[in-house]
Amino acid sequence: MKSPLASAASLFLAFAAPVALLAQAPPINYQSTEIHPDHTITFRYKDPGATKVMLNIRDLPKPMAMEKGADGVWTVTTQPLPPAIYNYLFLSDGESRLDPANPHVAIKWQNVTNLLIVPGDSPQMWDAADVPHGELHHHFYSSKVVLNLPGNESDYFVYTPPGYDSKAKAPYPVLYLLHGFNEGAYSWTAVGKANNILDNLLAQGKIKPMVVVMPLGYGDLNYVRTAESRRDPALAADHLKRFQQALLTEVLPQVEATYHVAHDRDHRAIAGLSMGGQESLTIGLTNTDKFAYVIGLSSAAQGVPANPALANLNPKDANLRLLWVSCGTEDSLSEPNHKLADWLKSKGMTVDYVQTPGVHSWIVWQDNLIHFAPLLFQSK
């Protein structure tokens, strides 16, 4: 097993090119972000040589044009924004640029974005509060299934709730929580702050104490590295098949050997966002002997009904305790998810179909987690 330090070095090399965007920025002698009392935000970016600069807040529907000042600093002020953790970057003459004055970033396989927290007038569920905290554990393992991993090493994170007791009389239920395309095993906590959300929900008595497993969600790392792997239907299908195999034959057995978790379907849930939503729906609905709770968030839902393995899906055999499909109202995937919910209902399945205001962003997925987690593992 490689040490976390060695793995961090591998990650740094993998992301060296995107992070180099910082080195392209001019020296900093200005305040790049200013949050005003009315929750509007002024963004500034210095690039005297640019002819056009746009602010791209990934959580908003479209980029915003910035105006150039005599000092070469480009400026724009947003409309009032609700409390959230926002992903943003600048587009200077069409090229992505990070904010050199903001060290807080979300590192992804293909790019990097800055993070900006807009606080609320009261604490938010994703804030770190003065409540008992769970622990995050980072595991590394050599995969015999996943292709094109650096050093053949994959990883997963595990959240254990506050007061986790490996000798407790009753084993803990477990949620397998999957990230989206271009993200990693760390994304649900590093960006989505899922651990804070779970801590706060537990402190409020809204959820059952549970173990949450967040694995690297690729069956072939080339799926995120090369467009060819995504365009080829056979390679895309192999990626999904291999990830399912890695989850069920490598990650799940390791988790159940290491942690005091239940081994039955009624105490297992699977959820995911975007690419991970397609994975959670496909894996969950084709393995209802293993998962009684199946949740898809803003899923890449187009291919799910066409999956031949789901041709005979029926509510009696599936016997699910929760089937949740949700999407942002302004997300381009809203219509495919609506059609998926209708298709599931046509099979006689009971579906909780939820529409959340927003685009394809963490604001939506955090809200989804806050609302579906209390539905898990409750008494019949």
C-alpha cells in the first residue's frame, strides 16, 4: 500500500498542468473578491493585455462579461447570491484563468476552479459547526479491475459518524456515495462538505448514524482523460461495467472487513451525482439484492432505460425502500431525468422525483443530500 504522501505526490503531478494556470496571472495588488452586505459579489481580475474577460461562476446559468478599468483590472458585480460554496474561474480571451488571490481551489482531473464561500445570515448545513464531528479515513488499494490507474492504485474515503464504535451491538448502515465526471473520491467532502452536512444532520437528530463510503468512480481512468473513451459506446460501457465490478468485488468487501457495518441490503444505500448518478441507478437497480435504497442526483440518465439488464425491472422483485431521482430545474439533464422518472413509473416503480432550483452544481447536490439522507435506514 502506497503512503498518502506518495499518493499526494502522484496527484500533484497529474494536476500540474491545470495548477500552472496560476503562474500565468500578473502580480496581485488588488482585492479579487468582495462580498457585500446584500450578498452581491464584486470580482476583479488584472489582465491589461486582454481584450475580453468573462467571469464563469459554474453554479450560475452563464458567464458574466467584465469591464476593463484604466489600471488593467477587469471588474463585474453579480446579482445577490444565496449562501453557498461557489466554483468560479475567469475566461481571458477565451482561456481559463484561476484567481491568483484565492488559494481555495477544487482540483479536478481536467481542470481546476476557485472556491468562494458566501456565508448566510445564519449557519448553513454545510458549515463546520460546534457539534460532534465524524472522522474521514482515506484508503488506498491496488485494483485488479480498474484500468489505467497511476501505479495501479485506486482509493476511497470513509466517513464514520461521531462516536463510531467498532464493537457496538448493532452494525452501522452504509451509504455508498459516488462523485461525478471529472471529480475524484475526495470531491464529496473537499468540495461538497458532505462530512459537515452529515455531522449537522446527526446533531439535529434528523438521520441515523451511518458509515459513508466515497470511492473513485472510474472503471477506466481514460474515460475521464480522453474524449475518445467517452465517444466510443463500447469503451464507455466497459468503464461502467468495470466500476461496478470494482465497487462490488473490491471496495465493498474491504469496507465490510474493516468497518462495523451491516452486510444486508436493507442497511445499504447507493447514491451518486451526474456520472455517479448513472452509476448508482444502474448498479442499484441491477443489484437490488445488495441495495434497498437507490438515489440518482442530476444523473446522466439517458442510457439507463436502454440498459437490457433493466428490461425486466419490476417493483415486487426490486422491493426498494427508496428510489429517488432528482435534478436541478435549470440543468440540461432535467428533461432526461424527468423521462427516466416517467419510465420507472411505467414499470410500476415508486419514485420520489424531486426538482431543485439550480443548474448542474454542488448547490443542488448538497441540498439533495440534506433531504434524502433523513430518508435512509428508517424503521419500516
